[in-house]
Amino acid sequence: MAEVVIVENKDAAGALVADEMVRLIESKPDPVLGLATGSTPTPVYQALRERLAGRDVSHVRGFALDEYVGLDPAHPESYRSVITREVVEPLGLDPALIQVPNGAEETIERAGDDYEQAILGAGGVDLQLLGIGTTGHIGFNEPGSSFASTTRVKTLTEQTRRDNARFFASLDEVPRHCITQGLGTILRARHLVLLAFGEGKAQAVAGAVEGPLSSMLPASAIQLHPHVTVVVDEAAASRLELADYYRYTFANKPAWQGI
Ligand code: GLP
């Protein structure tokens, strides 16, 4: 089962996950990070910024989960721009080593396969950060996504477009299509770290961690992975049936065991 860590607040979540990422970056000559966008991973990037200041990160590679289709990569809300602004620049990563799926319409037919090849060529993702959408999506794998899916184009649900409209001038500007790593792609990463904060995510988190496996709740795919850490605040944990057991487990965690 996933290890569920219930933390006091976002900063505690950021510190816990950033510590693990630093361990990875320091222990491997060629670490590959799986980067996520959205507001959820921000505390992790913030904590990483402090921890990596002044360190050599020229060997760190990274792959983003997803991108909008047909949005100019220079648009401030393209995930290419977001990853550059919130991760690559503040952490001092080498932009040439950080990839984002290519959402250009002209080449979209082969963009998914190209991205899969690039991930395989890098030796796979070591640690994949994940947020969760209110529809239960990870990446942009909306309900109905196959557990075996690879990087491909998806149509966004109206719910997800509304959720993401806050980043755009109007709902009309939110693209209708995206290219996203599939659930099968995500499951190949060696360690999955899913974060969620706030009451609005509680139902999706409970479904993902404790519900039945179902493509109707794509994040439930994490139950198929042997190494998953779910980091949530009290509000996002509020619908977890085994919350007390998760607290007990974490409080009694052997000192030698990382997340
Ligand atoms: C978008 C992203 C997801 C992210 C989700 C939740 O749909 N494609 O990767 O997990 O939003 O966003 P937030 O973290 O802002 O709640």
C-alpha cells in the first residue's frame, strides 16, 4: 500500500519531500526527476531552492508530466513556461536537461512516442512528483484513462478547464486538449510522491489511496505501484478511513527507513 504521511502544513510537506529529492540528487550521478505543475508542488520547489543553493545540480535531468496542446510555449501558462519559471530557473537546473511534452499541433501525432523514447533513453524517472486534480486525475489523465496508457493527447474535462481557468484571463482561453504522460508511463517511475492539500482534494485522495482500482479515478492507479508516498495535510486526509493507522505507522517508522 502507499505510505501515507499526514503533515501539519504545506511547508512540512515541502521539507519532507525536498529532503528525499536532495538525497536522490546526491546519491546518483544521473538522477531523473519527474516534475509536476499546478499549485500543489510549489512548497517542494521552495524547499528545494533553499537546500540546493550553491550546490552543483548540473547533472540533474527532469521530465514534466504534461503540457497544453496548441498553446504557445512562450505563453506564461504553458507548462514549459511554468516549469522554467518555477523549477529550472530558481533551482539553477540546466534547461537542456529538462524536457516538457511538445504540445505543438504540427508535430502532435508523434509527440507522445517521442516523449516516451526520451524518458526511456534517460533510464526512466527516479522520483515522480504528482498532484491530484479534483476529478481524480494525475498528470492530465482524466477519468476513463487506461492504466496502461502512455504519453498521448487527451481532451480536458470541463471541470478541469474550470479548475485551471484561474491561471488564464478567461475560461475561453483554457485549452481543450493536452498531451500527458499516461498512467502506464507514470507507473514506470521508480518512486511516486503524490501531494495534496485542502478539503477540496479529500475525496480524490481517499479514492486514490483506499478506493477500488478504477479508471474512473485515474489516481487509484498508484495502488499498483510498489513504492508510493502520499503526503497530505489534515484537510486532504479527512476522508481517509485508515488515517489513525497511517499516523501510527509514521510515528513508529524505523530511523533507517526513508520515505
Ligand atoms: C493540473 C495538472 C495536474 C495537477 C492538477 C492539480 O490539472 N495537470 O498535474 O495535479 O492540475 O492542480 P493544483 O495542484 O493546482 O490543485
